[in-house]
Amino acid sequence: MAHRAVEPFMPANRNRADEETFHRCLSGIVTDLLGGQPVITSLHRNRSKYSSWYAAEILTVRVAAGAELKIFMKDFGSYFRAKDGMEQRRDREMRVYKELLAQAGLGTARYYGSVLDASRGRFWLLLEYVDGMPVRYCDLKYWIAAAGWLGRMHGHFARQSSRLSATCFLVRHDIAFFLSKADLALAAVSHISPALARRLSALLNGYDRLAEVMASGPHTLVHGAYRAKEILVSAGSDPPRICPVDWELAAFGGPLYDLAQFTDGFKPAMLDRFWNAYREQANACGLALRDRQDMSYVLNCFRLHHVMNWLSQSRAREFPETQVARLVDLGEKLRSLILEDRP
């Protein structure tokens, strides 16, 4: 796959053919949004401060009639370093925006267009620019709003479970998915510390039953990485606009997968506020949830899975043994809670 390093990332790095393709795409987007035959009079391109793994730009487009548009462009062909399953992640995010979110009316960034040309290394996703701040930097009320948004999204797509099940691009959160992460975690930890691997093997005893719980219904669209840094808040509207980004790990599975990620580390009193906001919106959209005790049990199962996911990457990411030990400690604590809460 052709690609460029993220640093430096400047318009000059593109060749003439890239620029011509880019401007044709941009002209088509402006025409679709404004109608008629608008003439682009200026274009300013600035590196997004939220560029991370992939290069991203904010495009400010002005047309002869005086209108101004801001477009967010994510360049999947320009990245920090390769990820596992990069092609699938890229295609998944593009299709989620185009085929699932575009008509959902959930406040996510509007899909404007994309360019996919593997022979030339062009993998561009163009979206509405949302002027927001990650919820991790926001007041508590916005965290609660993000929990409510999640319930609304899950409820919306739970009504489309047959359609989601038929897609070929979503990750499947089935029993095999959860067991494979546990197997990878054990293999990785075995290379780091045999003693920690023995502890991990013990806590994974009977993990297949937990995998069955996590893979059980109801099923809906799962964001897959619903963490505070991946959720933008636009506080200028009332109610505030909640706009999750980075749908590379979007999946078809149990809704509490996302809630477990989002609420990880919070005390019980705060968890109640998140869970109540989530439940209220999910119920309003027709998604029936478990009672509080069962919900706590399933959430802890998902939290244990997230620990397995981190451990599965521990060798490749060269985690120090102390970090791996902390993760195993957390896994043991979660397994104890699961045993206590087991229905």
C-alpha cells in the first residue's frame, strides 16, 4: 500500500494528479451542498490539532457568492505506522459514515464524500467539520449527555439488527471474537512473564461462559472505541451536540460493550448517573435493557474483555512487565466481582 509518513504532512507532498483529483472531489462536494455551479475562490488547508494516527486536515472553502464551508478530511494513506487490519478499518469507517450514519439523524459528522484508489494510495474521507472539544476536557454534564447519546444510538440501530447482521464490514462480537482476544492475551503474556501467564490462565478458567454472556442479545451497532477522547462535544447548541468520531472498530454486538468502555474507572455514585442517562434514552428508543444487577454483571464481563484486549497487544506494543502485572491484577479483581454478581 502506498503511503506517506504523517510528519511532515503538507499539501506540497501531493503530486499534480493527487491535487487534480482532490479539487474535482472538493468541487463536487461544494456543488452538492450549495447547489448551482459555485466557483471556489479560495481554499485554506490546516493540519487538524486532532490528527493522531492518520493525517487530518481542516479545509476552509470560500466560493464566489461569499459562502464558506469547512470540511474535515482524514487521509488514511498518510499514517504514523501500520496497524493490524488497516484496510478493513479504513473501509469500515468509510462505510459506517456513508451507509449507516448518514441517514440516522444522530448528530454525527455528515458524510460528504470519499476517494478510494488503492493503486495511487488515495484513501480520503471527507466529512462535515464539527467544531467541538473531546468530552474528556468537558464538564460532567457533557459526559452524562454522551452517555445518553450512546443509549439513543444503540436504541436506534437495535431496530435495524437484521440489516446490520447482513453487513459484511462490521466486526462481529460473537463468542469466537471474545475467546480469540483471551487466547491472544495469554499467548502475549506468556512471552513476557510465565508467572503472570499462570495467573492469567487461572482467571480465564470458564471464560467461555462469559463469552456467551457478552455475545448474547440484544444486538445493535457498537462504536467499538467509545472513550472520552473519541467523543466531540459542540456546546454551542442546546442540547449540546454529541459527535463520536473514529468508527474504525464499529461492530455488530451487545450494546453494553460501549458503555463499559465509557464508564470504566468511575465510582458507583457517578456510574448511576451515567447508567440512568443511558437507560432513559435507550428505553425511549425501544431498547429493553437488563435490570440493574444483571447490567452490572454484564458490564464487568465487558470490562474484563477490555483488559484481555490490552493484554493481547502487550507484546507487540512492548508493555513493561509492571504494566502487564497491573492489567492482570485488574483482571483478577474484575473476575472476583463477576463471581459475586453472577445471576
